[in-house]
Amino acid sequence: MKRGLAALAAVVLLASIGTGLLLWRLSAEPPAKYPEISAFSHGQAVRVGPYRYCQVFDPTDCEMFADQGELPVTERGAVQLSVPPAIGKAPWVLLRQYEDDDVVEEFRPGTRLAVTIPTVDARRGKLTGLTVMLPTLIRVDGEEVPAPHAEWSVRTVWS
């Protein structure tokens, strides 16, 4: 009987300590207000919040952060880009910026959360940066055209 009570007390004590540590850890770093993207290459990683974030239904109501990540790259590596489900569940656009030309890729909702990006393209040159965009349709001169309401940006730094 005493053993059972001692074991129960130990379990309660450990559960209390674990709950306290979990609450302390969660309160130490508040969750980001906006989604962040991450990019990894050549042993280096960068996590970036939005460069600009506008309201979907009012693209003139924007917050400008001008956050731009910097990622060291080499010719031998590739960039691994990851977007969170908050971005991946919507249609999103990846703009790969190379020295001589840009590449635009569109992804349907729920299809991709990660993309491998070569740092060198035989026709376009070296990768200079990448931008993730969430498009929304706006009306311009009576025509609906896509325009980004949110953007994340990473600039490459060649070593």
C-alpha cells in the first residue's frame, strides 16, 4: 500500500514538473504573428518572417517589415526551401531570381511544403535570391489579375 502511494506521489510530482517546464518553454517564445519560411544550404539555415503582409480583402492595408534573410550558398549545393502549412494550404508562388533571368513556379493549395532550388542554372547563372508570394486577385481596369498580398524574401550570399 505504501509503495503504491509513493509511486503515485512520484508520478504526480514528475507530471507537475513536466507541465511546469512545458508552460515555461511555451511562454518564453511567443508564437510568430505571421508565418515564417526557412531556407537551408551548405550547412546554414535562415528563418524569415514576411517582407510585406497585406490584408487579403484590402491589399492596400499592409504591414511593411522589410525583413530579408541572407543565406550563404556555393555552386556545389542546392537551397532547400520550406514553407509552413499556413502558406502551403493556399496557392503560392516561388520566384527564383538568377543573374540573367527569373523563374516563376506556382503551387496549388496543399501540394508542396518544400522545394529544392539549384544554386546555379546553366542558362540563367547564379541564384541571387528567392521570393515566396501569396497571390490574391485584384481588379485593374476591369480585369482580374493576380497580385501578391504577402511576400517573404531570401537573398543569397556567395562565398
